[in-house]
Amino acid sequence: QVQLVDSGGGLVQPGGSLRVSCAASESRTSIYEMGWYRQAPGKLREWVGTITNGGTTTYADSVRGRFTIPRDSAKNTIFLQMNSLKPDDTAVYYCYALKGGIVYWGQGTQVTVSS
């Protein structure tokens, strides 16, 4: 079982930047892919982006060009670097990991974009 710990959320002004983290309990070499989803109040959870074991990244249209997913393999950690934030980016952000056909989730971290 993979345990994930999300952290780093907070309040940021429109146009600002924020980076959230996801620490996994085991090496990425045993995990097929990791990534991020988000859920805004009253809305369904939506996919944000993915990084595969090989390092390939893909992003939702709504965040492409503004968000990236760097990783620190030595610390079994991925990040979500968010730039040019908009109020519509306000949500709880959840890290996920896919291993052996099972999806594991972090507990989520709140990101609020407001002036």
C-alpha cells in the first residue's frame, strides 16, 4: 500500500505562484505514475496532471502552460508548481499514485486564490 502526504497549500493572490508537495512512502520505481487532481466546492474532482515513472508529463487544458509537475526522486516526492494562479484554481488539491492497478490518494491540501 502506498501512503501519500500532501502539503504546502495556502492563500495566494491572483497572478501569484504556489508549490504543493506530495511525499510517497516508497520509491517511484515501483509506482507506474503519480499526479494531481483537484476539487472545487460543489464540483466534481477533476484531473490536473500526471507524471509517469519515465518522467513524461501531461496536463489538463485548463492548467497547461501555467502548472508543472517537478519531482525529487531521492525523496520520493512530486510537486505541483502553480504559476499565474486564478480564482478558478481555488480547490482542494489531491495527489494520487497508480500502482498495480490501484489508485492511492493523499489527504488533500487547500489552495485558495483570492485578493
